[in-house]
Amino acid sequence: MARYELVKRSVALITLTNPPVNALSSPVRHAIANSMERALSDPKVRAVVICGENGRFCGGADIREFAGPLRGPPLIPVLEAIEAGDKPVVAAIEGMALGGGFELALFCHYRIAQSKARLGLPEVTLGILPAAGGTQRLPRLIGIPAALEMITTGRHISAQEALKLGIVDQVTDQNACETALEFALKAVGKPLSPRRVSTLTTPCPPDLDALLEAATMQVKKKTPGVMAPLACIQAVRAAATMPYSKGMKRESELMATLFNSGQARALQYCFFAQRTAGKWTLPSGAQWNNSKPREIRSAAVIGLGTMGRGIVVSLARVGISVIAVESEKKLLENGRQMVIGMLERDAKRRGVSASLNLLKFTLSLQDLKDVDLVIEAVFEDMALKKRVFQELSKVCRPGTLLCTNTSGLDVDALAGVTDRPHLVAGMHFFSPAHVMKLLEVVCGPRSSSETIATAMSLGKKMGKVSVAVGNCPGFVGNRMLKPYLDQATFLLEEGATPEQIDKALEDFGFAMGVFRMSDLAGLDVGWRVRKESGLTGPDVDPKNPPRKRQGRRYCPIPDMVCEQGRFGQKTGRGWYKYDKPGDTNAKPDPLIQNLLETYRSRYGIQPRNISDQEIIERCLFVLANEGFRILEDGMAARPEDIDVIYLFGYAFPRHRGGPMFYASMVGLERVLERLEHYHQAHPDVPHLEPSALLKKLVACGSPPVQQWREHIKTMRSHL
Ligand SMILES: C/C=C(\C)C(=O)SCCNC(=O)CCNC(=O)[C@H](O)C(C)(C)COP(=O)(O)OP(=O)(O)OC[C@H]1O[C@@H](n2cnc3c(N)ncnc32)[C@H](O)[C@@H]1OP(=O)(O)O
């Protein structure tokens, strides 16, 4: 797990060898300790260089080890032996030095970084803090403000920034290890005391309290209810106010409060879930590691509405040439200007030049005959989409992949009108498509493994978190959203207000409650879908009870809000009122309160006090319940996939892990019992009826979420 070599006759080269990221697992810690002992006791050795194999210094502690009891030597004493030794130790940082890897480098006397290396303390994103001395050593090295920012955000910095901050001693474009070996020889004989970070005094700003208070306010605003950043601030305070040894003790006490917390478990689960989600499978046995994606050099996007424009930008900024198609000259011109503006702003922000030369705008589908892949992003209307796919089938060369950005329509029905159903898949982006990280790749029953591999790999290239899902109405994300939204409006009927429901969800951790979010997204889209599907409007049979559709409970309040022209922020009125159209500051609206009161008295509903607990349980347990049904139906391969979709597409609070992980943390038995209770109270809401999979898991003793897959295996799968 670490290779020991004597090089240049007098330098011990210790290479960490734990692929893929040289994490500091127990055998690696052992090997470092043994290698250091050997180097320090060998009279031939005058200096030491520590590097990582395969151009990666070290990705930090082995996160997988956090779930079990500590085995092997604890990290801090291993690192302390490096600093305390009487021979200069140089860290040769290539690739990355993160978390414990960065802390390892901070215990070395010198640090050399390759110019492409990234450094950082991302522990906060895992719900913990840099507890191998990071919170005590970094402030001593670079001062409180810069250290505080790095530690509370977990931001990775470049080698150049690390040099500017004084973290590394030299940046090289050459091999960091070679440079470090030369550097180490020159360091021999120089005094080591000033190089021992633990002996430095933290430069303490005069306004320390104000600085820490401002940082506290900032993290509370940015990540309300999240514990780790607040603990990081307390640890940094200790670096400023306590001697090193006491500060280390404080760091370890604070770590103890976080290490076994539900938030840490949730955030670490998110880390692995995100990586698991890329590992797609199909019923044919094809999967991520045995299917080759095609290279996509050119693409076309049809439709330059909000979604289409975002997709064009996402493609062009990763170097793919794009033909953008609209149906009318005016729309095309408007789209062109907006896309160019977006790309220019994006390039300016990233400090690169805008790739405008990759763009072509056209009114004719005929121009698409040679592209590698098409993404259709026209209006959400099946007849229109079918016409587009028929046309594409005639125009595009036989090998072109045809993808749709539909948010829930039947991908296989579109495949069926083409001459190449195996080359058709869904690529469901989230709005705004150039910002949102999620991509649902919809696998139709006839989509080939090459098609899915290509869509997944293209998503990755565009910087998206791509998740393979099955072809069912709404796919995974939007399918689950419906029962969640329904519960929110049922709660309105029963006595809650939009602001009460939003507050309960925001206290839970959502950045925005369901009504504020709906106002932002626009209420008219859902209204149109409901009208088209005959749930509201003239097509509804007048004999139909107003609060029922097909025997199920239906809440017409969202339709009534839309009938008043209240479409959300864009019209200055929705579930809330705004000072003017486009404003974002939502204020409770007495007119909505009136509407609710009139509605309740018209239908003889006695409003009752509804607790926050009921709001959370009904909204979130029903969400998870639909997730269980999706797993049962085989439309998602694993609970992790569902959670990743909700984390990246619907801003589910990361420290809660996602709806499925949250259900497991609450306890499946409790979720089942509450769903049974609510279903008994509302038998006309089938979504509240506990799913078969939930019952099965409870019957099996509520296994942890990572083991659910074994119980799902026996059910049918589309993935
Ligand atoms: C106290 C706490 C201390 C001292 C700590 O150090 S906590 C850990 C701090 N470190 C991190 O948070 C870094 C986490 N890793 C990453 O950010 C990234 O993996 C990376 C930037 C190091 C590399 O990114 P990339 O090249 O895209 O590769 P992947 O992210 O896909 O990772 C490859 C596989 O390695 C596994 N991995 C990565 N880091 C760790 C780790 N620290 N411990 C255990 N396993 C790790 C990752 O899960 C991937 O595994 P597979 O999916 O391939 O099985």
C-alpha cells in the first residue's frame, strides 16, 4: 500500500499505492508509519519525498472505513511522526491532495505541487470536519479568513491559488516527484523548526469575533440546519485562541459530535450514491462497463425554448458543434441572440473564450442529415413530437441517435414512428438545462445498449449527473412529484396555508417550499397538462363531483388560482404576491387566504390545525412511497438512483440523503405505520396506500438502503 525506495542514494521515496485515489485506508496508514520509521532510522537517508501512484497524491481518508470500527493505526500519530522527524519531508502533489491527503501534506515540511493539481478540505461536504489537524494547521499557515473559507465550503483550489496563499512552496509544470526529489536534497541541513506548522502562531485578525460571526450567519443562510460548517467555524476559532495541542483536542471533540450523526451518514451516502448512479444496467445484461459509447462530435437541438437554449449551451461549451433548429424566423432569431448571450456570459465567468464558432442556426431539418445525435426539445405535445421524429427518421443518416427531452411522455411511442427504434432514448434535462446538473436518461424497451451508453457518456461530458431510468409516465422525478404536490394541496383544503407548508418544508431543509417553488417554475404549465388530460376545464363531466376524478380525491384549488391569471412570479401573483412581475420576494396574499376560506366553506370543510409533523410526513412519506413503487416497477434500478435524482433535480436537502435514504433513517416501520394511518384517514388517495415493496422490506426487518436491491431483484426490471 506504499512503496519504499532509496533514490539518488540519499532520498527515501514513499509512494502511496492504493488505487484509484490512494485513500488513507488502514494498510496505507500502516505502510506510511513503517516507511517513515525506516527512513528516519536509516543513516543513508537524508531526506524523504512522499508521493502517490498514478499521478494522484491522495484523496484523503478512506470514506468506506467510516462505517465500521477503527482498524489499524489512527491517522494523527502517523502524521505527527512525519513532522517530528529530523529529516526534511517533502510532499510531491500530483492530481489531488484532498482531506486527509491535504493534511498529510500539511504535516510534511515542504510541499511541491504539479500545476494541474487540486487541493482542498472537502470533509464538510461529508458532514464532518478536517480532523487530522486541518482546522488547526491551515489557519496557522494561511491565516483565519482564507482557511475559514476553504474549510467551511470544502472548495478545491488550484495549485496556483495554493502557491499564492502560501500553502505550497513551489508549483511545477514538470513531474512533481522529480522536482520534489531535487528540492529535498537542497533542503538537507536547513533548520526544520520553522517548517513545522504546529509551531507557528495563527495570525489572528483584530476583528476575530466579527469575522466568525459573519461566517456563522453566512453558513446558516446558505445551509440552514446543517451542523458541519458550524462545527468547522468553532474549530477554526480554537486555532485562533488556543495553543496547538489544545486546539487539536477541541478539533477532535467537535469531530466526535459529527462523526456518527445522521447528517454525516446522509452526506457520505450521497457521495457514494452519486458514483453508484453512473453504473447503469439493462435487462439484456448490457451495462456501464461492457458497453461502448459512440463519440459525439456534432449534435442538433430542435426547439429553442428555455430548455432547448440551455441544451445548446451545455453541448457547445464542451466542444460539440450544434445545429439549432426553430420553426419560425422570429423564434430562430430570438433563440440565436439568447444562446449567444448565454454562452458569452458563461465563457466570461469561466475565463475562457465563447465557442460561438460551433453554432449554426437553421429553419430546416434538412440541415441535420449528417449530425451524430439529435435532441428534440419542442413543445410537450405527443402529436407534434411524433411528427418531428418521423421527419428526423427520413432526414438523418441511418446511424444518427434520436433523443427526446420530453419530461414524461412515452419514449417508446416516439421510437415507434422512426426507422431506428434502437437508436432512440430520452434525455430529460432539468430547467435551466445549462445550470441544472441532473440528466435522466430514459431507456425505452427498444433502446440499444450503445444508445444508452452514448447518452450517459454525453451527459457526463456535459458535466451532468446522469441517471438511467425506465420509460413510464413522468419517468422517476416527475412521477414522484405528483403525489407530493397533491398532498400539499390537500393540506391546503384541510386548513393549512401555503406559507405554513412552505415553512415546514424549508425548516426540513428545502431551499424553497413547494408553493414558492411552484411560483418560480410557473403554475400555467401544470394547468395546461391538467386541462389536456381532462382533469379540469370544459372536458370534465358536469356530473363529476368537483373534488373527485375517477373516484380519487382531486383538489381544484391550483386550477382556481390559475383561472385568476395567477401564474406565479412571472405574473407577479401566484400562491404568493410579488411587488411586480418577475420579482422573487414572495409575500403572503390575503386574496389566497380568502380563496381558501371561501373554498372550504363552499364544500363544508371545517379547517383544522395541521402540525408541521403532519406536513412533513404526508408530503415526504408519500414521495418515498412512490419511490418504492418505482423500484417495484423496475423503473429505477436502485434507491440511490432515486435519491440522486431528487438531490440534483429537485433540490432535496443533501444532509437528509434523498427521499429513500430519509425514509430509511426515519425507520421503514414508522413510515409504513404513518402511511397506513393517513391512508385510513384518506382512503380516496391511493398514493397513500403503502407500497408492496415497503411492506416487504419491513417484513424482512428493514434492511439498510444499500441492501434493498437484493429484495428488489426478484421483481421485474426495465433496467
Ligand atoms: C477525518 C476525515 C478525513 C481525514 C478525510 O480525509 S475525509 C475524505 C476527504 N476526501 C474527499 O472527500 C475526497 C472524495 N473523493 C473525491 O472527491 C473524488 O473521488 C476525487 C476528486 C478524489 C476523484 O474524482 P474522480 O476522478 O472523478 O473519481 P471518482 O470520484 O469517481 O472516484 C473513483 C473511485 O474512488 C472512490 N473514492 C474516491 N475518494 C474516496 C475516498 N476518500 N475514500 C474511499 N473511496 C473513495 C469513489 O467512490 C470511486 O469508487 P468507485 O465508484 O469506482 O467504486
